[in-house]
Amino acid sequence: MTLGVLAVLAMLFVMFAGYWTQWLWYRSVHYSSVFTTTLGTKIGLFAVFGLLMALAVGFNIWLAHRLRPPLSAMSGEQESLDRYRMSIAPYKKWVLLAIASLVGLVAGASAAGQWRTWLMWVNGVSFGQKDPQFHKDIAFYTFDLPWYRFLLSFGFAAAVLSLIAATLVHYLYNGLRPTSPGSRATAAATGHLSVLLGIFVTLKAVAYWLDRYGLAVKSSGLKSTEGWTGLRYVDANAYLPAKTILFIIALICAVLFFATLWRRTWQLPVIGFGLMVLSAVLIGGLYPAIVQKFQVQPNEQAKEAPYIKKNITATREAYGIDGSKVTDYAGTSDLKGKDKQKLRDAADSTASLRMLDPNIVSPTFQQLQQVRGYYQFPSTLDVDRYKVDGKETDTVVGLRELNINGIPERNWINDHFKYTHGYGAITAKGTATVGEGDPDFTEKNLPTTGKLGSYEQRVYYGEKTTQYSIVGGPQKELDYSGDRGEKSYSYRGKSGVNLSNPVNRAAYAVAFGEPQILYSGAIGEGSRILYNRTPKERVEAVAPWLTIDGDAYPAVVGGRIQWIVDAYTTTNGYPYASRTTLGDTTADSLTTGQRAVVAQQNQVNYIRNSVKATVDAYDGTVKLYQWDTKDPVLKTWMKAFPGTVKAKSQISSDLMDHMRYPQDLFKVQRELLTRYHVTSPGTFYTGSERWEVPNDPTTKSKNAVPPYYLSMKMPDQQEQSFSLTTTLTPKSRENLGAFMAVDADAKSPGYGKIRILKLPSETTVSGPQQVQSKFNGDPEIANKINILKRGDSEIEYGNLLTVPLDGGLLYVEPVYVRGAGTNFPRLKKVLVTYGEKTAFEDDLTKALDVVFGVRSPDTGTEPPADTPTKPPSQDPTVKQALKDAQDAFDASQKALDDKDWTAYGKAQQSLKEALDRAAKAEAKAAEKTAKPGS
């Protein structure tokens, strides 16, 4: 008995610890109302629907027992059942209570999972827009219909369970006698079961009625389309009237079942039920199939055109792509007869071409700025904008976060008390490199110094910070290690949960499975436990009704490091709008577990970037800002959780400077625009203008190319704007179909405007894969690449950037070399192509000069107008000297990578001597050529 009591108490404390620690955490982030509202809603739904189910099933068991017939002559069947009746008799009340409680618990748990559906229904606001078929506000489909369907499913479950329970009780107590002679059922049993069947059929009638509206959000297939949602011709002209007829038949059938209370015969109800089943087969199945076969298929395009138009309009509105602007673009440009210098200058003014690829250079940041083994940078860095020397510059940013696996001595104290935070934001110019192709850092070292000024550099909350830490107590933390040794620190923020209370310590010891939390001497007055430390995790916890963008990015704002997190409101109940799968649509060659979207529902057909959130990297403060002030879904959730979302006007100007158009939303929109850039139903039906997202040509993953942030201007823009760009190819082809960009600067008046340059279908403009193949297939480039690969070095291709320029397309791709032994990439070459011209040079300026014809690729001098450049010298002395120079250069690179400065000095001297020999030999050859008669 004692052990049993202790076991129950232990289980209760474990449950208490889970809820108590959750409450403490929500209170620590000042979002306790989210916890109480969510928990209160779940408890309320559990109690109400659990009680309703228990009462429904329990009442029908009690009623069936109450209506049992008096004992009569015992048949063989009844004699065998008598033993069960006798064994149950002493415990009838307990059996009734147990069964009712069990079904009530299951039903209550199921209902508690519908807390989002309930809150959206009870707080739903109008969209102010009606669907084209039933002319109901869209809110009916997004907020009301899901709740009605839940109520209907609950009603069906209650009716079926009650019917099963009542049937068993009637059979047990002789109300039903299927094998006995004479009447097979008593009048009381017949009446009871008929009423339950009548309720079931009534619910089926309601289901038929709701199915009518469900056609507007039903997904189905249509020739030459994917993800189709909404009514088609056969739905509007066959299924819709069929559902109405079946609704009427079901109501008549229900009345016949209820009539057995007076007629005491099953004849009419059975006939009615059979009629309903037959009607469901003929009217609900066969008739629509006949309409589809003989009316639709012979002229499907014309029949479906009005419904395709409705689908196109609704889908474009639901995904926010209805304002996208499609412009025809030639895509080709001939340099002949054009001012080459003017075109070269236009290349600089059209785009700030980013050479530092944030997807490649993380190891370089790690090598040059990690400083200590217990720090790390994310595998993919972020692109932001900062003012450098008064000019806004595209900047690659990475936080130096804590790497717990790099701690020299792993133990509980070091893991959770001493090593608690990262230190500093490292930034580099996106458009330039220094030295041997290293990043041009604008903020570096430990502690960091540079262009960002003074700010709180400690990073307690970050993408890589997944473990809990206990700070602020007797145990000092390691702040950072400098030239003068280690500096200690004690956390001064108000984040986390206070562990001074022994109840709190016991609760966390149980919740985290760490008994040491309860008794460790390292915990004392002022100790606080920090957990849920990744930005996306914190935003998702305080706003569980939001879908979180996969890429949270840091910005230094107002003397603090703030993580900026984009969040979305979604629904899958927007009438006529086609659905998409977020997990698939947002996946690309860079998607990792760190960058995966956090989706509340994966299948959606409406999405808005309604919330911009920030998470303070030092104290973890979470702030939610209303970004889309017109979104009805956000307004609904703000009614459900009042006070959790701040007004857009509270976003500071400094913070606004760093906000941008989110990547996951752009990826969803580009996927939809591969089909829905077409607004003509006929063209949409044929699929002749379909596009697709190309695979990333710079990787072997065969995954979609990611969109790229880039400061550039489209043909209709007067100046550069921070943009998010991508390319699209025609379906099943590799040539370019379109170039797409969205104004990504949150301060821009055109923020969110999508521009699409559509290339002529008959023009074979090279797409990303073809451009990459062109690079790889050029013999001269291939030879230079092979030279770069000497000494087991590896080549890594950076982001292939595309920029519209003077009717053509400029492609730029940085090429990195990961030297043997260094294990981090450096920018060594730049590939550029425009029209038919391709250049492979040491830097972007030279490559652009060469490709536009204002510089020769070998000498770097301007070639004479309309004359071929001078061929390379054939003098054997010159050729040998150049070969020696190349060997010396390779040797110096290897020495530099190995940090062998003695060998590097010798190699540099050899390089100089070889170049001097080459210059002298070239001069002699030129002098000999210039002599008369030579």
C-alpha cells in the first residue's frame, strides 16, 4: 500500500513538474497569457466534450438497461448469457461508470487537440471577401467550417458508440433475440435503437449539406494541373445538386427512423435507408461519372475554363502574388556596335555583385575568426546591410556562438555553468575580398572591433545554443580568453527561471532528468536556468499559432544583437486556392535541419508574412510585431491572445533597416508562380507556359537553387534596391524561362513587389545549368581550373548570380579554392558571362572588363578598337620563364597555406626572378621583331 501511494505521488509530481516548469518559463518571457489561454482552452474542451461523450454513452447504456424486458422463459441463448448478467450484477454501477469514463477520456483528449480550431472559430473575423460559388465570406471556410466538421465528427462518434453500447446491453438483457423464435426485438429496444439510428442519419444529412461547401476547398485532379482546389464543372453541375438531393433523402430517412417510436416496425426505415444508400451510389457516384465522361471530356477546356479562372484568381490572392508584374524581356544582347565602356559602367551601377558567398565562407570565418575551439559559426551565414564608410553595403554576418563539443574538458559544470555563451558578431563586405581571397572583415577579433561600434557582444541565445545553462549564481562563467588570460563573468540579465526556490529546483531536476540540479552547490542565490534558447524555438513557443521561417538572422541594433525571425499565418481553408506543401516547397540545396521551416500545418493554401519577431541574443526577450495590418488570420489570433503582438508602429527605425523579405515566403511564391503567372484559363489548361525551379548547378545535391539576396535594380527601377532573386526554367528544359525578383528592403516603398522578366519561349537563352556547363566545358577555363587544383586543392563554386543588363543577362560566379592543408575556401577567381562572351579572371573588376571588351584577358591592357589582341609570345625563353613563374607561384601558395614563411620567401624570390627573365626575353624578342627585314 505504501509503495503504491508513493508511486502515485511520484507520477503526480512528474506531471506537476512538467506543467510547473512550462508556467515558469512562460512567465519568465512575459507571455504567461499564452500558456494560460492555451491550457485553459485545452482543459475546457477536454472537460466539455469528454463529459458530453460520457453522458451520451452512459445515458444510452442506462436507458437500455432500464428498458430491459421482464424475465421470461429461458432459451438456450439466454441461458448462456445469464452467466454474464449474474457476474456483472454486483458491479453494474461501476461498469457503467468505467465505460463512460473511458470513452469520455478518449473523446476529451481528442477534443483538446482542437484548441486552435476552437479559438479560430470563436474569435474569427471577416475577410470582407466572398467566394464566387456560394457567396459566403471566406472566414466561413477558414474559421467556421473546420469547427462544424469537428462537431459533426464528434456527433458521429457519440452516435456510433451509443448505438454499439445500447445494442450490446439490449442483447445481454434479452431486448434483442436474433436467434430465438418469435419477435426478435422488444418494442422498447426497437424504439431506442431506431432513435439512435435516426440521429445518425440526421447527422449524415448535415454532412451532406456541409459537403456542398466543402467542394470549394476540396483538392482534386485536373488534366495539365497540379494541386487543384475548388469546384470543377462536374462539381458544380453534378456533385452539388447530388449533395442537395441526398440531404433531402437523408432527412426523410431520419424521420422514418424516428417514426418507429409509434409504428414499432422496421419496415419503412429499412426501405428508406436502402433508398439512401442506393441514391448515394447512383446520384452521388454514377451520375457525376456520366457527366464527366459525356459532357466534360469531349470539350474539357471550354467546360472547365470558368472554374480555372476562379482558381487562378483565388490562388494569386491567397499567396499574395496577385500584384506580381510580368514583363517581356529579350534576354539576349549583342555587344557589336555598342559603347562597351558605357555597358561596363552600367554593370557596376545595376548591381552590387556579391562575391562573398555566405553558403561557402563559413569555414573561412571559422578559421580566421573562431579564436577558440569552443566557438563556432553557423554552416550558412546571413546577408544583411550595414553602412560602411557612409555607404550601405551588402554584408555577410555570422555570430561567434558557443560550441559545446569544443569545450576542452567535458563535465556537467563546464557544460552548463562555465561555458554558457558565445561572443561577438563578425561581419565582412559582401562585394570584396582582401589578400589571398580572404573576407574583408568590417567587424572582427575577440572582443570584436570595427564598424559596428559599441554593443553587447555576449550571445546567450543563438541558432547553435541548444543546451541549458545555469548562470548568475555562485559559479562564475568564462567570458572569453584573451592575450591576458581568461576573463570571468556573471550573467546580469533577467532572463531564465530563478532556481533559488527548492520547489523550482526539484521540478527542473525531474523535468530535465538531472538530479544534480536539486543538490548541487554550484546553484545558489541568484542562479537562473536558461533554456529554449534558439530564436525559432522561442518564437514558436510564445506564438504556437505561427509558422516560423527557416532562416533567423542576427542584426546589431541599438547596441544589442537581435535575432530577426519572420513568421507566417497560414490556413488550408481558402476557397478555390490551390494547396502547397511547405516542407517540399521551401526545400532547396541549402536547407538543413537548422534552416527548415517550423510549420503548424504543412498543407496550406493561404500564407502571409504577418509577424516580424525579434529575440535578444543576451537576455532572450521575445517581441512580436504586427507586420501585415490587414491579415484577417492574424487579427483572429490577436483576439485570441490579446496583448501578445505589438503594433507595427513600435518597430524602431534602426530595426527596420535590417528587416527584409523572407526567403521561405519567396520560395512558396516562386513555386506557385511557375504555374500561376498565367492568367488565361486556356493557356493555364494546356500548360504550355509552365516553368519550374531549376536545380542548383553549383552542387551535386540535385536540389532546387536557393534564392539570393542581392542589391540590384530591375529594368524599370532607377536605382539599386536590396532584392531577393531567382531564376526559372521552362518545364523539363534547361534554358532560361524567367527571372524573378522581389523588393526585399523593408523601408522601400515597393517592398514586396514581385517583378518577373519573361523570356521569349522561342529564344534559347542559357539557364543556370547550361551556364555552369559552359563554364566547365571551356578548354581555357578548364585548364586554369586544373592549375588551381594542383597539390590536392579543391574547387568550390559560389552562388551563380544573375543580373538583367541592357536586354541581356549577366551571370557572375565566384570560384573558391580550398587549399590542401588549410581546409577553408578562399576566393581565387571570378567567372563572368554575358551574351557569347566569357571571362575567368582573378577578380570581378578584371572579369567584367574582359567580358565587355575594355581589357584583354592576358595583358590587362586595352586592346585596339576592332583589332584582334596580340597573340602570346612563342619565344621558348619566354615560355620557360612563364612556366617557372607558375611553379614558383604554386610553391608560394602552398607555403602560405602551410604558414611556412621561409619557404614562402624563397618561392616569392623565385617568382620575381622568373618574371624578370620573362620580361627581358619578351623585350629582346620585340626588339628583334622591330628590326628592318625581320
